[in-house]
Amino acid sequence: MNPMKIGGSMTLKQESIYYMECIYCSGEMHETTTLYVQEIGSTIVIVKNVPCFKCKKCGEISYIASVAKRLEDITKRLEKAFTEIAVVNYTVA
């Protein structure tokens, strides 16, 4: 069965697996996990095992809205930590 377009560049396949097209190179995005790193003032926040879509062609990474919101919440919480480096696992943060 052909994939069904559900808006923008995201497509829903019959098996309920999303297909996304990279906005930079039009390559195929696949679902995976990544390491998210952000420097906030004097603190470096590292979040492991973050769900994402990664382009197979250029390596661009995209997050769905709920993941981006959770990353924002995690980094805001760790911003107040009295440490230079904070490493957390996304699945338990």
C-alpha cells in the first residue's frame, strides 16, 4: 500500500512508521536516538538516548515537538545545577 501524506513532509505508512523528508537535502529521515549537547552559561548539559529523526544523506537531526519540549524542561532544570558538566539519560530524566 502507498504511504499516506499527513501534512508537511511527514508521511504515515501502513505499518504506522513515519517517513520524513529532510528539509535541507530532501534525503530520507529515519527514526533513531542521538546525543544532545547544550552549553548553558558555565554548564554543559549532555542528554543521552534522545529520540529523533536523522537524515540518512546529510545527517541533519530533527525532534518532534514533545521531545523538544522535554529537552527544554531538562536543560532548564539542570541550568540551576552547581556543576560544570551534567550528563543525563533521556529515558529517566
